[in-house]
Amino acid sequence: MSRLEASVRKRLGSFALDLTLETDGCVAIAGPNGAGKSTALLTLLGIVRPDAGHVRLGGQPLYDDGVDVPTEERGIAYVPQDYALFPHLTASGNVEFALGCLRPAPARARRREEARALLDRLGVLACADRLPASLSGGERQRVALARALARQPRALLFDEPFAALDAGARGEVRLYLRARLAELGLPAVVVTHDRADVEALGAPVVVLEGGRVVQRGTLAELAARPATEYVARFCG
Amino acid sequence: MKRRWFALATGVLAAALVALLALPTLALFVTASPAAILAGFHHPIAAPALLLSLGTTLVSLAVVVTLGTPLAWWLAQARGRAARAVETLVALPVVIPPAVAGIALLLAFGRRGLLGPLLERLGWAISFTTTAVVLAQVFVSAPFYVQGATAAFRALDGNLFVVARSLGASPARAFFRVAMPLARPGLVAGAAMAWARALGEFGATLMFAGNLQGRTQTLPLAIYTALESDLHAAQALSVLLVAVAFALLLVLRARQGGAR
């Protein structure tokens, strides 16, 4: 089983991120706007370079003294808030793009076949030949997940995966993501500022405020003894 | 009453400018019979200038796109003060008068210019050659492409590249498979503007490359030369340039309309 371990410090102007994280399943990072949640994900991805610390995945150092594995070789799939589907490619084309990045890359016909199989597995085969602009929020999220899984990741990062959905779709998609993540058994980090997300995912929480971890634990533990006003309101 | 007066005044002023802009172009077409204009194309100056303009602008466009695309990509990504300085520098040729550009090119690449001794040792004379024509065109037209391409790259969602990288795409793959296709309308528009500017280049070419038929005499220079001997030939070449410019404008407008 792979385990994601990170301890990173990064100064960006007057803001400083200081985060320690260890997980082999799903963990949520919660916090108010500007707490550094998204920066934390970009640091794990290797887009933002930490000033100090380390990132390890399944025992392999991704960032450490003298080690800085480039983003494309980290094996960490990233799903941003708006899902960032490539707008010029169909749903299937988006998944095929990820398959085409594998080494060795499957042949074109094989990529097409595998993309359809993945879309089918996530229940969006009917969207295969449509462009992202014509998909609903829930469909986009599933296509984005199919694309992320196509790269055969060893860990997954989600930035506010439910924020772009309307309230009706949110509940269903939450449960759906939880089931998929449980099935995959990969380390996953889900950034959110919504308690209901954490609750639905059944994940432990790391609360970031002003770049620092103010509390960590299960939702029940946080609710029992909130360390800050924000945590109290979050559990509220 | 007051409102009507205002509407009338704006209408008249606006119409005056439209007339001022349209009248000279109209004059190009109506002051000579189509037969006379067609005959103008048979002037011995026309064919060589046409071929030279076509050849040099295609080469200069290739140079501008090849060198300008990486520069625009860098400018769109970079945040530092250096990038802003480079961006200003690149825009400079747009506001420099063409005659000044000609002198500047002469002082840089001419026989007695900055790089003159070096070029002479390499046995490469540039001024008053076709190479000088291309160089002048690159100098004046590159900013139009670089500015258009930079804006097109900047308009793209940065998350697309983060995602592409996280999916295992190298920076090069992310550029060619994601950035280039998405920025293409902006790149094409920038290239069209640059090409139009290169095609019309006159001042810098005249000073830096001279006016030698078949070697440096492009269409605008041929128009200038023909004006002294055969007005119809000058007019014919002018009509051709206007037609090309107008067609370009229509195509760009149609593309923009389609993208919306």
C-alpha cells in the first residue's frame, strides 16, 4: 500500500505555509479562503517548490535534499476546482490524452478503447464524443476523474471537487467519489471549506489557517474540542 | 431639442471621419478604368516587385513565428521585472518611425554598423540586399505577432497546464497539445497582422535595403518608383495591396465571429 508523507514549508510574500501530512487513504484539508489549501496541493504536485521539507510517496522521495521529481513523473493526479478539462478535446479525447502520456503509451486504437472503458466504468460513456462545454457539472467531474485514473496515479489530489456543482448534484457526487476512492485504496487529499464534504467522505481532517495546521483529527474529535473559532464554526 | 442637437453633431462628426477614411481608398478604384488598372500590371516593374514581396514576406513571417512563439510563451508565463522590460522592448518598433528603424538597422547591420566588422569577416554583406529587406520586415512586423500571441497564451487557463503536467505530459507536450491548439485563433490573427505590416513595409526598407529592382524593390517601393513614370502602374499595385489587406481583414473578422 502506498503512503503519502509530506512536510513542507514555503514562504510566499507575507504568507508562509507549514504543513505536515501523512496518509494512505483519503484525508481532507479544510480551512478558510487564503489559508494555503491550494498552495499545499501545488507543493505536493511539484508546481510550487517548497523552501524546506520533504514529500514522499510509497517510500520514494519526490522532494528532498537534492531530489525534485518533476510534476509529470510524480504519479500524482490533480483535479482542480473547475476540473480543467481540455476544452478542445472530447471527453474521450481528454482521457486519451492521459493515456498517451503513459510510458510506453498504448497505440491510438488501444487508447480509444481504454478511454471508453474508463468512461463506462465511471458511468459517463454516453458523453464520450461530447466536448466539455456541453457537459453538466457532475459529468465533467466524472470525466475528470476518468482522466486522472487513466494516468494510473499513485495518489490523487482534489481541489474543492464539489464547489462547481449545484446543490442537487453535490450529495450524489460526494457519495460517488467516496465509493471510488475506497475502491482505489490510494492516498487522496481533498481540499474543501465545507463540513458536509468531509462528513460525506468520512475522512480525517487537517485544518489550515494562515498557512499553519491548527488542528487535525476526525470530524467528531474536532467538534468535541475545537482549537480555534474557525474550527468551531466549521464543525458548527 | 438639446438631445436632437447632440445626435446631429455626433452623426456629422462621425460621418466626416468615415468619409475621410473611405474617400482615398475609393479614389484608388474609381479614378482609372478597370482596363487602365489592368494594363498597369504589365508595367515591367510590377512582376518582379510582386514576386519579391511575396517571397520576402513569407520568409520574414516564418522567422517571426518561429522566434516569436517561444518568446510570447515565455512572456505569458513570466512574472518578473525582466519580462516586463522585454515586453516593452519588443513593442518599441510599433511606435518607432519607419525611417528611424531604417537608420537603426543600418547602424546595427550596415557596413560601418555595430556588427559590420564581424559580418564583413564572415563575408556577409547585408545592407542593400534581399536579406536586408527581410530583416527590415522582421523588425517592424514581429511586435504585432508577439503581442497577439502573448495575449492569446495569457488568456488560457493556467490550470490546464498544471493538469496536463500532472497527467504525465512533459512541458513540451503540454505546449504542443494544449497551449498551441487553444491559442491558435490568436496566433493566426497575430500572424496575419504581422504579415500585413511586413507587406506594407516601406521606410525602413528604403533606407536599409535600398530600391533595387528584383533585389530589394518590394511592392510599396515599386509604387513609389512607378509614381514618377506611370501613375496607372502605381495605382494598379496599390489596388492589389488594398485588396489583399481588405481580404485579410474580412477573414480575421469572420474567424473572430466564429470563435465567439
